[in-house]
Amino acid sequence: MGLLHMFSFLGTSTASKQIAVSVVCQDPEKVPARPPQVAPHQRVLLLRGPKQPYVEVSDHPTPSLDGNREFLVRNLVIGLNPIDWKAPDFNFGIPELPYISGRELVGEVAISPKRRSRFRPGDKVIVISTDYRDLRKAAYQQYVVATDFNAARLPPSLAPEAGSALGVAFVAAALCLGICAGLDFSSIANGPNLLSIVRQIDPARLAPDVRDECLHGIDEESRAKKGDWLAIWGGSSTSAFMLNQIARLAGLRTISVVDVRKHAVKLSTNDITRPDIVVDNHDPQRAIDIVRSATAKRLRFGVDTVGRDTAGHLLECLQQHYANESDPEPTTPSTPSSAHLIGLTGLPKSSPPANLTFHNVPFKLFHEIPELGETLMLWLERLLSTGLLVPPKILGVEEGFGAVNQALDRMRRGEVSGGRLVVRLP
Ligand SMILES: NC(=O)c1ccc[n+]([C@@H]2O[C@H](COP(=O)([O-])OP(=O)(O)OC[C@H]3O[C@@H](n4cnc5c(N)ncnc54)[C@H](OP(=O)(O)O)[C@@H]3O)[C@@H](O)[C@H]2O)c1
């Protein structure tokens, strides 16, 4: 654990802050001096316990930097994510209390990284904070620590509000398709071949809980490729919005299960972001039948963005590819016909049937393997600056930390649909 990691661990009591300051001062080489405009204390939103609202605090220590790849960002706009309310409500993903939440933002570089980098003071950057155990990187604070491999320059063509709401969904979609489905992105703005990258690094660097997914989740012959079908259940989610665009850019055909009454018009009016086929979710059995027939029993890849039950529906869509009467013998998992169900938020309880693999998205690769995070961020910069990737719709812009709890309540009630809420900071 780095010095400054300890710093955030110490909490907000006066005694803790004094200890923290004295620890920091013992190693001035490691911690760059804070420019005068960055105050030693800042406003943050703290979570003091599960099922509690976030509380605004004005005298929390400003986080300090560790290592030569970190830099300090003045937060301008926070993008709100479902995890921001689900974690406190269901008491998961909270490694310590009080806790600071918030997984993405756009800010302005206040202190650039020590080592040579493309980030300069004053630059606007998209910061994606998947490293939820390190509170210095959380978005619900005025100053946020970013690493140069988990941040992207905001192109001038993109408003900070739009930039603040696309990062988590982009990383989820890229890892989902690039690792779990093995899709190679090199045909899209010279994107990365993520599976090759992870399979070339020392396996000891991969966390034990994601190693198997990275090394054995899909074999070479089964990797998704141009012409394959991808079904997305929960096609109106922000993650689905990104999944659909990237998959189609790579030449996959997409079929998206959504509440058609709510989302069909919005989804079909933009040629770049629309799925190839949209199916209504109202009657799941009917939706399964439609997915099966529309993909002519050749569906091999399904991503669920909703939960265990809908992942089960998707499993039924996928099972048909070898239940075809002309192919009575289930093939072995190593044949190209193996199918893959990827769950962003849950998978069926049962074990997968033969020839079908369940996948969890190895999200932590993004912050634990710098070369992978960096290649994704450079690709994101290219995708955004060339206009190849369209950011999700911004459904509301709130003002100040004081607006966060109410905005999250709207998300809890299911009122935020087909886009994101963001919160601007003064
Ligand atoms: N594990 C990871 O690494 C990771 C990363 C990113 C996201 N996630 C998780 O993935 C999920 C999606 O995240 P997100 O940010 O993309 O979500 P989001 O933008 O908040 O959207 C959620 C969508 O799910 C739709 N939905 C709900 N019930 C549905 C059903 N029965 N059938 C079809 N659609 C349904 C909703 O549509 P309506 O508006 O029509 O209700 C809503 O648009 C969340 O649970 C999130 O926590 C996980």
C-alpha cells in the first residue's frame, strides 16, 4: 500500500489528518509539492454507512499523489452510475467507512504526472475510476487522483458533461467484447487486440480471480469475428449503448432486447447507434423465440446488462445453437461453435451447459494492468476525436454535491432510462 493510500485509509478525524500530514512530509521526494491553488482540504461526499445518504463535508484532506504516473484533477462534472446507489443500498463494494463513491468524471489537470505524459496542467480529461478500493480516485470529491493509464484527453468537440458519462460503459464494453468474446479491435481506428495483450503478459500479474477468464475464457478459434451475431439483453443501458456501437463497428450484427415502447424510436433514429434488430422485452419467452429465429440459430454471443433472470433468458437464446436438429451431438467447447454468455451484473445460478461458457467481465484489468488501460485510453481518444464513438445521451445536468442524493433517488426509482445523469461542480 502506498503512503497516500494509507492517507485515504485514515479517515477524517483531526488526529488522523495530523498523522497523515506528518507521514506525507517524511517523504517529499515521493509526493510532489501541491501548487498554491490546491488547498489542503476539499469538499467531498462521504458515505458513513450502508443505506445512508451521502453527506457533504467541507474539510476532508485533499488527496496526494504517489508514484510517477498519478496526477491530480480538479473535478468539473461527475457522471453518475448505478453502482453509486446500488453499493450503499445492497451493502457491497464498500471496502471501508467512511467511503467516497463515484466512478467517473471530467476534470481539469491541476498537477501533471511526474513522468513525461500527454497530460498538462489545464487540460480537460476524462477520468475513469474503476479502482474503487482507492478512495483518492473516487469521483465524489473536488480533487481526484488519476493515473495516466486510466484517463483520456477530452476532445474539444465533446462537452465535459458528455465526456463524464461514457467512460465506465466504454471500459465495460471494451473488456466484455475484447476479453470475454475475444473480439479484435484492430480494424476500428487501429484499436487493441486485448486478448493477445493479456495472453502475452506474465500470468502472475493477473489477479487470481480474473486469470482464468483472461487465459482460458475463450479459445482462439471461437473468438468473435465479423459477421457473428451479438445479442444484448437490456439494450437501453449505457453499457449496451457502447457494446452495440463497438460491436457494429467491428462488423458484428446486433440484436437488442429492450422495452420497445420506451426505447424503439430513440434507438432506431440514429444510424450509428442503432442495433441491427430491436426486440421487445415485455414477454420474455416471445423475445427468446424472436432472437432465436432472427439469428437463424447461429447466435454464439450474448451480453446481459440487467441481472440474473434476464441472463437466464439469454442463456435460452444461446442454447439453441447446438440444439439444432441438424446438429444432434453437442460439440466440444473447443470447437468454433461454442457459445458465450457474458454477465455485467449477474449470471444464471445453474452451471453452464456443455459447449457454453459463462463469463464475468474482468474489470480490474483496466487499473491493474497499466499497458492494457493505456491502450484502451489512447483508443478511446481516437474514437472520440474521429467521431466514431457517440457518447450516451445526457438526460439531466444537476448542480453541486448537494444534488447527488436526489439524482441517485431518481435512478433508484427507475426514472433515469436510456441515458445518464451528470452533476456539475462549481
Ligand atoms: N461488473 C461491471 O464491471 C459493470 C460495469 C458497468 C456496469 N455494470 C452493471 O451493469 C448494469 C448496467 O449498467 P449501466 O450503467 O449500463 O445501466 P444503465 O445505463 O443505468 O441502464 C440500465 C438499463 O437496464 C434496463 N432494464 C432494466 N430491466 C430490464 C429488463 N427486464 N429488460 C430489458 N432492459 C431492462 C433499463 O431499461 P428501462 O429504462 O427500459 O427500464 C435501463 O435502461 C448495472 O447493474 C451496472 O451496475 C457492471
